[in-house]
Amino acid sequence: MSSILIVTDAWHPQINGVVRSLERTAEELEKIGVRVEFLTPQEFTTLPCPTYPEIRLSLTHRGIVRRKIEDYGCEHLHIATEGPLGLLAASVAKKAGRPFTTSYHTRFPEYVSARLPVPLTWSYSWLRRFHNSGCGCMVATRSLEQDLRDRGFTNLMRWSRGVDEQQFKPYEGSVLPADLPRPVFMYVGRVAIEKNIKAFLDLDLPGSKVVVGGGPQLDSLRREYPGVHFTGSKVGEDLARHYSDADVFVFPSLTDTFGNVMLEALACGVPVAAFPVMGPLDVISDTGAGVLSEDLREAAEAALDIPREHCRTIAMNYTWAASARQFLDNCIEAQDIHNARTTQGKAAE
């Protein structure tokens, strides 16, 4: 396979795991000779998503999306998100009898239910129809795969994640204010209600709490927790240096499907404290690089004793090269599934 078109509603200016995963996958695929193109909201007139203004919703229709897909002329179509572009692209592909894969990055039903009185069963029913209509749905972890399989999702394929070990590594020196008491417990990620950040901020911990990231809940949390140090969004080496300056990385989310930030923290030599839920169970588990507990305070304090060298060693098991190869193999397998179905259909006629 020499070319892949990725359709995604999640794109810049968003800074999140979906965007970073897609970009790094594309970089690694191009290194092995695969042309990767992106169809994103940047090509359309957009409106801000309610409660998520940095998420841009594309204003377009199926005919335009169909022409753009045709113009890119790629062998395989991968739909990364279930937003307006993803839905239109799937509709175009199904009408043309074209194979495509999808990926399940976000526990969208849980995100919706955190804001609106929408039953989880309704959201999962809609998502199941969307993802089952393709030739493969890529998921990051074993626990997510099992959860979706139990909910009736089919054609599930594993697509793990990686970490940039050159950027995310232990750094010398401090970037945080010198008067912040130690130890430093840090959260990195979107500052939004579904990330369950208050579960971290409400903990009675020694030292200091630091929140790195931006999002719709940032201003309200700053007002509610004046004793917490909020840095705003950080990227590149600056982000890596902030990770490296922490003593424990606290991951309070109950809804993430993976949690790239955990790998980034580990690569910087920072142990993880989290709840024993999907994501942390897959990344941390029994590696000894973190502590999982229903008592997040207990986990955070226990993680202080974990050697930083061990954390980085565990993170090095994840590479973007391996992740990209797994993604490509899934695309090839999906094409084979489509060809087999087509052959069977013709034979039945």
C-alpha cells in the first residue's frame, strides 16, 4: 500500500492525543514510503463546537467531501473521528462501495453524558453503527477492545501508541517556580470536565499541585483552586521539561481510552498515579512504573518511591515506528477483508 487518506475532525489548533497520534503515525509511514494525506476542518468553513471552541465543526456536504477524497487519489481511506467530516466521508465510501477503516480514540458516550442527559445506550448504538460499517475499527488497548466487543462492535483491530523518546526524556534544571514546595504532583492534558481533574485537585497531598494544559474548565478551576499552579498549554521541549520537573504524574481520568500523556511522563522518568481503569490498566498494569488505586491520594504518595530510571525503561517499549507499522498492517488487512467480501458477493449472485 503506497497511499492513505486520513479524514479527521480533530486537528489544529487542538492539542491532544488524537492529533499527536495522527501526525506521528503519518511521519513514520512516510519514512517507509507511504504517502499520507489529511482531510481536516482547515479545508472548510467551520463553526466552534459548543463548550469546545477550539474544536472546529466543518460546514460542508457530501458532494464536496466526495470530490476531495477523489482528488487525493489515495489507495486507502481511514476515518479517524466521528464528527461531521468523518460521517460524510463514511457516507461517501459506503455509497461508492469503497473500503475504509475507522479508529476509536475517545469514549464519546461518556463525554456526552457528562454534559447532557443522554443515555449511554443511545450514544453507543449510534457509534456501533458507524464503526461497524467499515472494514475495521482500530483501538489502542486490550481492555477497550473487550469493552467495545461486549457492546456489539465488530472487526476490531489493535493500534497501540508510541512516544518520542528524543523529545520526552529527563531534563536537568527546573522550569517551575523555585518557591513551589516539593514534592510536585502534576497533571498534563486538556482542562475539561471529562478529565476528572477535580479528583486530583481535591486530594490532600504534601508539596504542590501543578496543572499543565488549557481547555474550557481552566478559568473556573483557577478561581476555585488558587493554591494550584496552572501553567497553561505547553508544547515541544517546554512541555517535556515540565513533565521532567514533576515528582509524580497524576492521571485522574476515568474515560480516556489510552492516555498518551502517561507514556510521555514515563519517558521523562516520572512515575504515574491513576485509578485502575481502562488506559492506566493497559499502560501501567504490573510494570512497576506507577501505582493504580481507587484511592488516588494513596496512589500518588506511593508513586513517590518509584525509581525514575525504571519509568523511562518501561516507556521505551512503545515506539511510533511500531505503532505506524501496526496501523499500516490494519489498513492492508481491511483491504483484504473488503476484497474477500466482494468476491463472496459475486459468487453468490
